[in-house]
Amino acid sequence: MTQPARRLLLSVGLALSVALSGTTLPAPAQAAPSGWTQTPKYAAIVVDAKTGEVLYAKRADSPRYPASITKVMTLYLVMEQLAAGKLKLDDRVVISPRAAAQSPTKLGLRPGDSISVDDAMKALATKSANDIAVALAEHIGGTESRFAALMTLRAKELGMDNTHFANASGLPDSRQLTTARDLAILSRAVMRDYPQYYKLFSTRSFEFRGQNIRSHNRLLGRVPGVDGIKTGFTNASGYNIAVSGVQDGRRLITIVLGGPSGAARDNNAEDLMLTGFSVLRRRALGEQITVAQNLFEPEPSGPLTRPSVEQGDTDQDGLKIVLASATPQPKAAAAKPAKKKDEPKTSSAKGKWTVQVGAFKKKSDAQEQLAHVKKRYGAPFTAANGITTAGGGRYRAQFTGLTEANAKAACRELQAKKQPCLVIKPS
């Protein structure tokens, strides 16, 4: 589907996604729809950057881990130092042993190496380099803990009442908490207070010592008008993003926290952003409408487990990513469905029932989900055929050729492990 056609659908409120069955639209957002956006980690907000009006909010004041969006505050304090003349872009920042020892992602500079403030800022905005975040914190605050105290103080002064920083990078720390609303306040403050430096967040790539370092923000260049600002990920937080863009002279800030994958997070943020712009255009024509009235809850997009290099909080093999559930199931509970007598067994018996495991904007994502589910959950789908079907602007990942009993048992097993699925009976 073309972008103009997609935006037209958004503007009339027909749908931002098609339900798993493909036959009906999902319930409106205010009707408590199903999907990963209902999971405990999820929080979101859409704000008009000029007026501060909240166009949409969901768990916007619930405590969340900011992950690498933390670095927006780190950069805010750097910008503050630059504006006050206490720091210059060509000043050198020395890498301490502590900074060099940070977990990936990082530039990997050695203790005693140095980097310019200009390159250091770009490294934070694009690669989300944890070693450079610590080096900047030590350069300005003396120690990272002292710098984190300055971050928290500045947060309170900006009105981020529910935020506390314990480090400059966003690496896991149970004391490091924020909310979607507070991150919107921070994003707005950067644009308002330091517009001359905000363009840093639109950097899609930069060269450093022969390396081309690319931004983790995939919405840059993908969504018309989007020009920043920052992504983040840890196992505890899920996939986070703060994003901003301008259309028709109006700027919106969108925060999405707790996504199960980078693709799901990005698609949800894009949908919220485009819906917000649609609402503003319709209001200009005299309509009384809100984002919630115009928003249909998106289905999961992208595999629910996926390696990440955004924060570096995964195992080295990239396989252990916490799912959307806030509390991981104990092994015994996870294994329980496998012991049920109606569990589907590997069989060559063919049926006419289908199990659907996701609906996606890209065919490649649907195919990737099929491979992921078959590899991870195995037995229920050994005798099934994995196919993708198109319709309503989505590609559905489906396993066909199952008996009714096998289809229902397979879906129960997936749902017990927080994997969305839907049983489709023969037509």
C-alpha cells in the first residue's frame, strides 16, 4: 500500500491495522483491545510540541525503565554546557578505564584515548555508545554518579516529577525510572531550549575513524517529517522510542515504551504519529476529534524475540530477549502446557484448520515470524504448512493443514508463552 493511500485510511479512521482474522477491524483503542499494546510494559503518549496538549496517552504516568533514551538527558546537560560556554565542540573527552569497561553498545575506545565533544555527541545520538556516555558524564560531573545527580535535579526542574537517573547511559539499574509523559517533557525541552543542537538527533550516520556509524532510529527517512530523536532497549524495558516530526507546520512528540520488538515499536510509533497529524488536520477543518477516537490498536509487527544491538543488555548469542510479559513465567509453568494430554503431537495427519501467529506490514516480517515460531515452538507445527496471505495492507503469518484439536492446542501453548495467535476454522 502506498503512503498516500495509507494516510488516507488513517485520516478517515478506517484502520491502522487489520485484526488477526482479517475479517473484522480491531476494537477502538478506548475499548481495551487485545494485542501487545495491552501488556504491562507498554506505555505511550502523543504530545503537541507547541502547545503541550496531550493528544493520546496510555499508562503515560506509569514507571518505566528509560534504557538509552536516558542519553537524551545526558546530551541535554552537554548542550547546556555548550550554550554556557563551559564546553566547546572541539574539546577532547578522555576515556577512563571505567568508561572503557562499559557494556556494549559502545565505540570501544581504550583507556587514555580521547574523542571530541562533537563526535561524542554524535556517538550518543546514533550508536548509543555507553562508553562515551560515561566519559562525557565524568568530563562534566567529575564522576558518573555526580553527573546522574545533576541529571535528576535538572529533570525535576523541567517538570519530570516521576524521573530518577542513576547513570548516564541507561544501562540496567533498578533505580533508573521515568514515564512516557516525562520523556515527552524532556524531548520538548531539548527542542525548546537548544534548537541549535536538536538537529543532532536527525543524524542518520557519521564517520568515525574509518567507520560508518548508523542511527538506530529507523523512522528517520521512513515517516514524512520525522527528524529525531532516540531509541532504547534493555531486557527489562523492552524496545523504547522517543520520536518527533513536523507536518503542515505542526510538530508532534510520540513516546512508545515496552515494545516486544524493534519493528513492533516502530510501527506503533509511526501509527500514533500519523494518526496525531491526521487529527490535527481534521481539527483545523472544524471536527471535534481525539486520537483515541481515530485510532485502532495495531497488531504485533515483527517477531516477538529478536537480537538487539541498541543497548547491549542481551546475551552474547542474542537469543535471550524477555517477552512482553512483565513477569517471566517460571520454567515449570512454561512447561505445563507441554504436559497436557491434548497437546498436538508430531503427525502427518492433515486437517483444514489454521493457526495465525501475526499480521505484518512487510511480507518478509511475516515469513520471519513463521520461521521463528516453527523453530522456537517446534512440535505443534511440524506437520503444518507455513504460508503468508495478503489483505488489508497486511501480510498474515499462518500455519495451515491442522486438525481442529491440534490447532486449538497449539494456540493454547503459544498463548501460555505470551505469543499472540488465532485459530481460524475452515470456511
